[in-house]
Amino acid sequence: MRRGSTGPAGRSDRPGVRSVPVPKPGGGTRWLTVLDAVDQTEYRAAVRPLAGRIERSLGPEVLAIRASSRGESWTPAPWGPARVWWRRSVRRAIGEVTRGTTFAVADVWDCYGSISPETLTELLGPDAADALAVLRRFHDRGVRGLPIGPEPSAVLANAVLSRLDDAIRSSGVSHLRWVDDVVLWGPAADVRAAMRSLSAAAAAVGLDLHRDKTRILEDRCEATVVLLGDRDSSIIAAP
């Protein structure tokens, strides 16, 4: 199936990995990867040693799947309250900016499916060996990139997407990120520069920005409609 497709990443008659269609509130279908108990346990155990390191690399701009450590284990923040905080933070940003502030949005095309083991190896080094071994087993059973749905995937995705945060931050504008959904704002010239830096940073880690969902917004009214709308279109803490 072509890259970026909304269809399932793959199917297998072997036990442990299933692709399940879930309708998106705004239309279309998202295919979630459902792991059996053994695979889920192995995946969490493989990502656990990386969670603290990845979490420490994130700034307060990142609101989805923040992880807290408890001894040798890690616990992801609940999705529901995090999503409420995201919308509240976006609403506050729109309401508090000065006149003339420019808003922009960005989205990564096929984010999880585009995150390769090679990229994770480059960013995380040998510490990621166990996680990569699990991902390669999933790949052999039809999963492209990171499986969509399991929480460990969101932790690994943050390791890659944090490079986008760094690029935006270095441009001097403000931003918030929910997985691969980004909103940024500031003076018009700085926002345009940040968008260029964001595109370059995404390409450097093997990601492409979604052309139809990455753009500068007209004003605060459009920002409100695009970012908040009448109904939250997210169904999980994953792209």
C-alpha cells in the first residue's frame, strides 16, 4: 500500500498483531494496531528504559503522552485530561496574543508509519536496541513504522518529534504540539522562518509535512475555527 495511505499498515494470520479500523469524527478511517498481551508487555518493557530520557528531552510545549517514572516503570499521562489541557492551552494562546500575531499549523504526513528503525537508532543509539528488535518483529508481521495506538509508540514518536520542537524554538516563536499536530504563533516573519525550519527538521528525520494541513492562518478567527472547531477531531493520542 502506498505511503500515507489511510488503509491498514498490513495484515497477518500470525497471532499478536491486528489492524482494526476506527472511524474518525471528521470523516475517514484510522487503522489502529492491536497487540496481544505478550506483545504489549514486551513492547512496554523494551521502551521503558528509554522513557525517562525521552521525557527529559521534551519542553512544556508538548502535551500528548507525557510519561512519569515510578521506580523502574513509567506511566503515561491519561489521554482525556491531557486533551482537555491541550484545547485549553490553545484557547488561551489565541485569546492572549497581541494584535498582529500570526498563527500557523503543521501536521506530519503518515507520521507513525514514517518513523523508521534507522532514525530511532540514529537518535537514541544502542540504548534503543531492545525496542528496535520488537519493532522489527512487528514489521515482519505487517506493521509499518510504529504501531498506531499502543502507548509505547507515542513515547518513541516523541523522541523523533522533539527535533521539530527544537527547530521551532530556535526560531523564536511560541508553539504547542499534540503528537504531530503543531500550532505556532508570533510575528509574521518569524513564523514564516519557523515553518521553513520545521520543514527542514522534519525532512532530517525522514518525515514530510502534510501540505494540506500545514499553512499560515489568516487571523485569530481562523485559528479558533481550525484549532478548536465545534468538535474535537482527535480520537486517540496518536496521529
